[in-house]
Amino acid sequence: MTAAVLPLLLLAGVTTAARPAAGQGTARRPGDARTSSADSLVELALTRARAGDTTLALWTLERATKIAPDYAPAFYQRGLLLSRTTSLGLSDSWRRHQAAKEIDHALDLDPNNPFYLLELGRIRLKTPLLRLEAERMFHKALAAAESRHDPRALADIRFEIAEIYGRRYESMANRRLLSGTQEAFDPTAALADPHYTKQVLLELSQPLPDAGELDYRQAEDYYRAALLADPAHEPAALGLLNLLSEARRYEEMERTARAFLAAQPGSARGHLALGLALHRLDRDAPAQADFDTALALLPADEVRDMTALSSILDEERAATYDRSGDAARSQVDSAYWDAVDPLRLTPGNEAHTEFLARVAYADLRFSSAEFGHQGWRTDRGQIYIRYGEPTKVATFAPDPDNAGGGESFGRVTTVWWYDPSNLYFVFAGPPAMNVATFAGDFRRYAANARYHAPVLFDDVAKRLRLDTVAVQIARFRPETPGTAGAEVVVYADVPTGRMLRDVDINQAPLETGIFISDTSRHLVLAARDSAVVRPRGGDRVATRTWARTLAPGEYVYRVEAHESVSGSSARGLGPLPVTSFPSDSLSMSDLLVARHIAPRSAGLTPRNRRDYFIAPNPAFRFAGGDTLFLYWEEYGLARDAAGNGKVRVQLTLRLNEVTRAGDLLTRVIGGVADAVGLSAKGDDRVALRFDRTVALTSENRTPNYLAIDLGHAPPGTYTVELMVTDLVAGRSARRQRPIRLVSQ
Amino acid sequence: MTDDALHHTARRVRPRGRRLGDARAVLAAALLLLPTAAAVLPAQLGAQSTQAAAPAHHRVPRRLLYAAIGAGLGVGLSSLYAEGGNQQGTCNSVACVRIVSIGTGTFVGFLMGREADKLHSIRYRTGTPLSPKMVTTDVAPDPAVLAVADSVVAVAGPGGVDVFTAARAGLRTPPVHRAGGVHGITAVAVQPRSGALAVASPAGLYLYPPRSGPGSLLREGAATAAAASGDGRVFLAVGTRVEAARAATTDSAHGWPGLDLGRPVQELVYDPARNLLWAGTDSTLYALRPVGDSIERVGQLAMGAAVRHVAVEGTRVAVALGESGVRLFDAHDPAAPVEQLHWSGARFAYDVALSPRRLFVAAGSEGLYVLDAAGGSRLVLGLARELGFVIGVETHGADTWVLDRAGPSLHRIATQF
């Protein structure tokens, strides 16, 4: 038993113990001086136990038993304290024997006291060979409690009986029978062969119908009976909520949690369970509210550990995270959840809510008061928090031949399999104890899986039907002279066709937004708008443009779209570095890749991009026969003697990866007049070069565009590179973009 | 010596350990088969009992049945043993083996049977087993809503609404998929006669024309319930309001007339015979009446629990109240319904359906409870577990439609099976 858990158990023990002490008047004779003094000593002992001084508490109780040898509560409390400081196994046998002796003595003085019988049952539960006997003892205690009509005792005893059935159910749930020659699930084979687990679960085993149902129903009955006696009985409520969750009875789980919270509003774990139920019912907003309430009610230390990111970081980062102080952790938490928030357009953070739901489930399902385990710390709890609900869960009976050796003897094997990642984890644990740890070498497998994928939120992406927004960012020199930074233009293709495919409505409200934040995660741009679109399917996109002048620095952008009727979403995100353009030498804007570019007016000399119709191509994707349009601006060209600028432009199209071989032939068919008509041919690389003289204005901004016929260029990925050389100053600048050619 | 002879010889001198190993395997297989073999029996018994309008259920106690089967197996195995030779060990005589085999078989069979009896008594503590004949079809995963009108049966889930023909052969033809992609459907109302659909979702209420065509937004906002009348009116609940609209109107900017009930409305059912609209909130049942283009309150009744679903038949109204069970009212005077029944035998009443003689209660993982709504001497007629995780039930004349989330499937059973 860990040092951290012992005081908790002690506290639980003495709290429970303190309640019956007050009601154990049957063996107490008011007015008896020795009894009064023993009673005071019991109170003192309880105080000492609560303070963590068990030895002194035991000594004080011993004194009480000597002062009043016929005062049952003193013996009971001593037995209780001895019992609560033991754990399941043979190691504490002598101490448990002493505890049982004290309680037996108390029972001699106060026969049929349900609390004393209950504690005897609990002691039996901790004794390996007497666990079955515990159930009989609890039933005896129950009969005693029923005859005394003591609701508190009834609730406690019914809860203990329910726990016995509940644990049995957990061992039998999802039970499968192996078919063929296999006698048991082999964790070693599962590690050696990545197909083994899937094959066993899908082909080589059959579910055992109704396995564990009797235990499930009996556990449910007893939990409910416990709550009937004491509606505020938290362990019984949590046990029942766990059962309901296991059977996916989420509507019932919600109602049960609400009924329990009406009786016990301050129960943090009640709120966690309610949050879990609401989350499973697809009601994230109220779920998050309950998670928040739960976290506010839990002790700060527990919240710190329970919600620590170390569970879902790789080992190295987790170690760094665990070493950091509260302030640093808080910053990392905030940055992490900000980064993984699937959509800022929606009010909550679906990934964070999912994480809390996983923690809540792990806490509810895998906690064991008997062993002092907190569910989210267990092997199963940690895997659940990282990867969520397994696609398939199966349990297999212990291997009759004990092929796995001594470690697996008599243990139930639990298998979790995730689709489509084909991650799988195998656990083994003793039957009817709700405890399991990694089987065989699966701890190492889990560490390896953690290295490659510390956490997966596939379920969130699936729920949000998350698609990708294609984004092209082009940075231009600000129009206002002397302004540092760049005018950033964000072009985005929102895939409305894919998002609204199969959405059977006339019109859909589409909300789009852009969020740009700096390194401190302060939003420097947040713009949202909505439009009504007609679902038409196909690859139709809605192109959106945002422009903003940003100071030099590092930024992160997110472009998002959300359609509320279908719940479909899409997003594009990435880093956005911004630097200033030099005022006294050559520089150029980003290359803007477009589907089409044309001057707005044939008569006017264009001064900047606003003088063109530009249909950007944020996806950088072209089909065979398409024309590639490029736009760029040159700044700070040196003037020659006539006051003009002289530039050499070199355009290179390089084939990076070919889907299907073919000749590369390009021809400039529009744009800068000096270039029109140029053509180039090659196998995997073509280059066009031309010189031009430009009349410079005071702004010294030269807009350019080219329309390039890609001919029958083979499908593949290309890099377009444009190099501009100032022939007067002898300086050069270059920009490049990737483009993709696809078959028509 | 021929191969056959070799084989024969080998069989004859097979060591006892192997024989016992085989015997163990046979015993294990037989014990595993015990529940399966016995499962045939209750099904037959169940069918007999339902056909006889659910008389008192007679069930052979499994502890006796399995013990007898176990004893029989013991006899069989010991006979096999007796045929073999080379009998070594402490209890090696045929008589001893026979006693041990029969004793073990009987004991193990008894234990298994006792478990089966316990499970049976827990499962059917409230009602005897019923096995109504059913026609079943698969539906999309995670179905949530069931709606029936005279011509169609609609099942809504995360992927939209599957519309089946309510005719007797309806489940044998593939459903028509409507409202595809509409997320989080909370309610579906089918317009009588036309078959047009009103689909309530967190994004608003959408109207779908009969047979085919995309939906049009009627009302923005999170719609939680919907009902439709045969004359083209649609009633919807948004937050605490109940509103009325004409299905022909698709002007979403329209201000809908209605009534604020002060509590979140979760259920709406229209009773065309009396032009009454029943609304359920998280605590109260309301009787409302559409008047002109608006709605007026007729009466209200505290339920003491959240109203999940309401069913109307004639002048009677049944209400499913989750963990608080089911209440049945005589609403001859809708302003002051009189309670006829409050039954909380189910763990959780997800939905309720009402016919002149029967009350069906969708009880989730327990199955479908069938109650006598005609005031007979036995209130609970039985429980049909084979229908799965029943979350929805609708009665329409001779047919009752049952939505099973576990299947997931849609079952049709006879109302008076």
C-alpha cells in the first residue's frame, strides 16, 4: 500500500468507524464512569488516527479496552484500525487475526451488531482463502442491519455485497470462448504477430452469451438497495454508475447521477460521473460544466495529478513536465489544450472534454478502494486516457495449462484492440478483484506505442467529421511606408462540397473563422462570419480571403469552418512567421499561386494586387490542361540612370515526384509582356528566363503576374521557384511554392 | 496387420488417462452445452404462454433439469469408462466411477441450473417471459428516435432518418434515407396521410417533403420536440416554448406564435381526435390546444420526474418517466386528468405505447414490458427480452413497432400477440 493511500484509507476507516461509535448504545451504560472515560479515549484515538498517528491511536484504544472491558466500541475501533492498516494478501495475516479477535470480542459484548459483522466480512475479504466466506458474513450483517432498521448500516452492507457481485461481473464481462485448437489467449503470440489479436477477436473466438449477467444484475440490485437506504452513499452511487456506464445505459446513468447529486451535491466524483454520462450522450457543453464542478470540488493535489498532461505526453516530455513547477505546468497545459482544440469556432474544447471524460471513466471503472488504486493511475486507466475507448474488449478465462508460466496462473486475460490503428493491449489480473496489469511484455509494448503516439483523439475528429481547409498565405510589403512587418493575406478553400456531401437540406449555415495568435497565444486576429450555402457535393469549395498587417514575429494561424446542421467541420493550421521587408534593397513578396489572374482595367498600369482579379488556389492543386497563374511583387529595385528598374526573372518548374511519366513542356501565355511566348521543355525540370525594364514609382512596388500553360505535364508534385535579380544593384531574391498536378 | 486393425487395436488399448482426458473434454463440452440445450425449452414454453394470452408461466426449474442432464452425462461417461480396460487408481471400479461421475454431473448441473434459475428470476421478477413473433430489420447504428404515422415508420439516428413503409411487407424493402447528415436529431414527426417529415435538431426544425427532396429550415434554434397534424400544421418545442407553424411556410425569419411553459420542453404529441397537444417538460405534463395560429394551455399535471415520452389512445394518456416508471391517465377532461395507473416495475421507462388493451413500456436493457391497460386482474402480462435494448415503442393499430439499440434493429410485433 502506498504511503499516499494509507492515510486516505485510515481516514475513511475512522470516519466510518466514528459513525457507528455514536450509535452503539447497546453496549454502553450511560452514567458509568469507566465507560465515559473509555468513550473519551476512543474519541481521542480517532483524532490521533485522523492525524496519521496509528500507533498512538492503537495504544489509546488498548487503554480504553482495559479501562472498560465490557465497552464494545473500544474493541471494535481497535479492530477496525488494525484491519484498515492491512492490505489483501498473506503478509498482514497476524495483524488481521488480531483485528478479527478484537471485533469478535466486540461482538461478544454486542451480539449481532451489523457494523461489527460488516467489518469481520471486510477482514475476510482481505484474506485470500477466506474471500468467499466474506459474502456469507456480509449477508449475516445484512440480516442484523435489517432487524435493527439501521439505514446507514444497510447501505454500507448492501454496498459491500454489491461490490462482490460487481467485481465478479467485471471478470466475466466481454468473455469470449476461443475456437479451434487454442486453449488460451497468448500474449507472447500477440506481441510477436501484429495480426494475432485482431484475428483472435474477429475470427477465432466467440462471445459467451449472457456472461456475467447474473452478477451484473445482482450487483445492480444491491447498489440500488444501498442507495435506497442512504441516497447520499457515494461508493454505492459510483458503483451503480459504473455498472450503468458499462452497459451503455447512459440515459439511466445521467438520471442516477442527478438523483445522487441531489442528495450529495458536493460529491466531486458524482459530478465526474454525470459529466461522463452527458459526454456519452453527445452533450459536451453541460458535460464540461460538470467536469469543471468536479475539479473545483476535488483536492488541488489530486486535480493536479489527475489532469496532468504527463499521461498523454511521450515519456521524455512527461518527465520534463513532471519536474516543472505549477506556473510552468499551467502554461504548458494552456498551450497544449489550445493547440489541440479541434475547433475554436465551437464554444468548448472537444479534445479537452474528451480527455476529462476519459479520466472520469478511468477513475470510475478502474479504481479499487480495496487495493487503494486510483483508476486513472492504473495500467488500464493510463491506456484508456491515451487512446480512449477500445474498439473491442474481450476477456479470456485463465489458461488451464498455465502456458504463460507462474505469473499468469489463474489470471483472467483482458484484451483491448483499437481499430484502425491496430494498437492492442493485453492485461492480466486475478478474477473478481477488478485489478489487472500489463500481461507479459506489454508494458514495453505500451511504452513503444506511447513513443509513437502519446495520445490519439481519433474519436473527436470522427465525431466532428473534421476535414481539411486548404490555406495559402502570401505576405506583401505593407502599403503604408515605414510600417514594420507584412501585410498577410490568407486565402482558404473551405471544402463545402465534401463537408456537406450527403447532407439532405436545401441550405446550410456555414460558419467560418480565422484565428491568428502570437507566441504568447494572444489572439491578434479573430474573425468569424457565417453564410448560407447550398449543399451540392463534389469537390466544390468556398474560397475565403482575410488580410491583416502583422508586426514582425512568430504566429500561428487557424482557419476553420463549421456547419452546424451536420456537425461537419474543417480546419487548416500552421506556423506563420512574419518579417519586415527591407526599405533600401531588393525584396519580393511571396509567390501567390492562383487559378486565374487578370488586370481589372486594361488601360491602367497596375500598382498592386488590388488592381487584379485574382482567383487564388490555396490547395496548390491543378489538373492536366490547367493554367498556372503566379503573382508576385518586387520592392526596392535600384534605379538606373533613367530612373527605371531593370530585373531578370527566372522561373523554374521542378518535378519532385512523378505519378506518371511524360514530357514537361511549359509556355507563358499571359502576364508580363516580356515573358509571353516563352517556352521551355525538359524531362523533370524546365526554366524560363527573361529581362524587363520597369518604370518605378515613388512606392517602388512592382506587381507582376504570369500565366503558364502546363501543357501535358505529367501528374506529380512540383516546385515552382521564381528568382528575381536586380540588374542595377546586382542583388537577387527568390521565392518558391509547391504545386500538385493531378489527373483530370 | 491392416491399418484398420492397427487403428482398432490402438483404440482398444488406449491408456485410461487419454480416455479420461477425452471424457473430461466431453463433460466440459456437455456442461457448456447445458444452457444451450435448455435454452430451447424456455423459448418453447414462452411461445406457448404468450399464445395463450400469457397465463401463469410454468418453467421447469433449471437446477433440476441441469442436474438431471448432468446425471445423464455422468451415466454416459461412466458407461464409456466401463467399456475401456486398464483401470488403475483408487476409485477404479466401474461402480465407483459411475457413482462419482453421476454425482459430479448432478452436482455441477445443479449448480449451473441454480445460477440459471437465479438469473431467470431476476430477469423476470416483474413479468413472465413473452416471446412475441416479430419481423425484424437492421437499422443504422445508435438509433435514437422512433416515429410512426399511418403510412410510414421513421427511425432517426446520427446519420439521418430511415423511413420504412408501415405496410405489412414494409420491413422487407430497404428504407428510404432522409435527412442525411443531420446531426443530433432529437425528434421526428411524420405528417399523417402525406408522410412529410418534421425533423428536430440542435440546428433547428427541418421540414422534408413526402417521399423525396431535401429539407427546408422551418425554425432556427435547438428544437427538442416536434409533432405534426394531418392538416399541415407542425408543432415544435424550442427551449421552453411550444410553437405552431404551417408546414407550407419555410420563412425562417417568421416569428412563430406559441406558448412559454417556463421549463425545457422535451416531448410533444398531437391528438388529432380531440385537437389536443400534449407537452412534457422536465417535471410536468401539459395539455395544450391549438387555437387559430397559436396555442393555449388547457391543463397541467406535475409528474415528479422528467417526461420522456407520451402516448395517447382515445381519451387516455400514458407517460414514460424514466426511473419513475410509467403513469396512465384518463384524460377525458384534459384539464384534470385522472390517474389510473402508476407502474414503476421497470428500472427505467424509456418510452411508452398505448393500445386499447395494452400498455407497452420500452425498458432499455430489460426489454419490452407488456401491461394490461384494460383493467384486467393481472397488470403485468410479461416481459419480452428478445427484443433487445428497447428504447422506443410505437403502437399503430394492429402493429407495434419496437426500436432496439443493441441490435440495432427495428422489430414489428402484433399489438395483440
